Amino acid sequence: MVEVLMAITVVVLVLTAIVSGVSFSVKNTRVSKERAEAVRRAQEAIEWIRSERNADGFKTVYDAIAADGNHVDYCLASLPTGASGLEGLVGGHCGTSDQIDAGNLTREMHVDLSPGLIEVAVQVSWNEGSTTQVSTLRTQIKDWE
């Protein structure tokens, strides 16, 4: 009888360990997917602001941002389109309903201006349980014309 109880205990412990390991693995896979998507969305915004500089010129981009101030935050739930997407930007932080594609990601762009230089930090955040996760990419856009 004792041997049977010991065998059952060992089996239960092994099964618990396996279930725990699988659960941990699934969570890590989900977090990795969300982090990869966040980096992709941040890179998308960096490429967009660079394409605006390439299309319109440094001075046009600089002046459009400077109209909002030297240190500006923009919510980028979607990237502006059109001839000059910068004109459609409105300064300010994202609200609770400003997720990308109605998902779990929120994207903000912080811009600092100094003579001949635009410093950009794109922050993509998402909720993982009760914790807010953040992925940030930075770049500098220089007046090389």
C-alpha cells in the first residue's frame, strides 16, 4: 500500500512539473511574440519619420515639429499618410483607446529638436497581466542636405 501511494505521489509531482513547464513556455512564447511585434511597430514609425525627411527635406520636417515645440510627444496609433503626414500629427500622449489596430499595443513618439538635429524615441507599450511592458527605439535625424 505504501508503495502505491509513493508511486502516485511521484507521478503527480512529475505531471505537475510538466504542466508547469509547458505553461511557462507558452507564456514566454506569447511575451516574445508581443515584444517582436512591438519592435516591428517601433521600427515602422522610425522608418516613417525618416521617409518624411527624405521626401520633404530636413527643414520641412524640422519646422513642422517645431510648430508644436522643441520637446513634443505624439500618439501614433496609426501612421499618417498623404503628401505631408507631419501636418496631421497632433501633440500629446496616447489615451486608453489609442491602441494600434485595435490591439494591445500603444505607440508614442517623443521628439527633441536642437539645431540641425531631430532626436526621435519611439516607445511601444502593452499590458502583460498587471505589468506594462515597454520597447523603445531611438534614432537621430540630421540635416545632411
